[in-house]
Amino acid sequence: MARLAPGELSVAVGPASRSTWRGVGDGSYRHSSVLAVGQPAFVIGSLVGSALGNAARRRQAAADARQRWVADGHGEVTVTDRRAYFGHPQSSLDLGWTGLDTADLVAPDAFQCSFRDMYNGSPQLIRLHSLWASLMFVLAAQAAFPAHPRLAGGSWLPPGFEARCAAFGRTCPQVR
């Protein structure tokens, strides 16, 4: 659970997982050189083997450098009126709503946002998978992106939400 600032209101706490859009490597690999002495067949075989090994390492390094969603682990998310805090021993994350560059609800359980790393300024794109994804999106959008089309159009609500509210005797504010 996150430490709260004075006046900050915690609205939800629950399990979550974090994914980051990145490569798992930097594209570098170890090039191996061979000096072979002996019979021509041995020399040719050694050079071919070395070339094949280098090609395989080069291909793997290129594949590792390609960006993709990489799972960073499971933890607990605390959602407040000001931020979301993802607690994890190796990859904790503190997302202040007003510090985000983008925010979106890419699936009913996936909140995606981008921001600049506070240490080196590099752009970061992350996803938090949680039952509280819709809540995180709405709080972030209201704080930093009030004209967001998904917020303004109500498409962040799941299909049939209004009918389910009515079935439980609750009134649902008009958001669509």
C-alpha cells in the first residue's frame, strides 16, 4: 500500500500486473572469431561453424531489441484521487495523474499510459492490468485529459452498465 500525502484519498486497492513496451535487449551480441589451422576440411568447417554461430547470435540480438509488451511482474495497486501506485519489489511505479503524457483504457482491465522517466527523461509506455483499470482511466482523464474522447463519450463504461445499475435499483448518471 502506498503512503498517502496529506489530504490524498485512497479509493481502491487490489492486485495488478505491470507491462512495459520495450525490448529485452539492446541489439548487441558477442562476435566470435576463429583461427583454425590444419586440414582444409577442418578449417572450412570451423569457419562455417563460427559464421553460423555469429549469425544466430546476431538474429537473437535483433529479435531481443524489437519492442514489445514485457511483463514486469505482479503487485498491488493503490488508486487515489491523485495517482496510482503500483507496489512491487523490483519495479514499483508512482503515476501522478497530472504527470502523464497520455492515458487510455485499452481493455476493460488494462489502463495504458505514457510519461517521461524522471531520471533520464526517456519516454515510457506502460500498462497496468487490474480490476481498477476503468477507475484509473477516469481519474487520470478527469485530472489531465478532460476532453479525452473516451471519457467524454462514455465508452469507458462496459456494455450494458446502465441496465445493470437499473436492475440493482441504482440511478446511473448520464455519461453517454
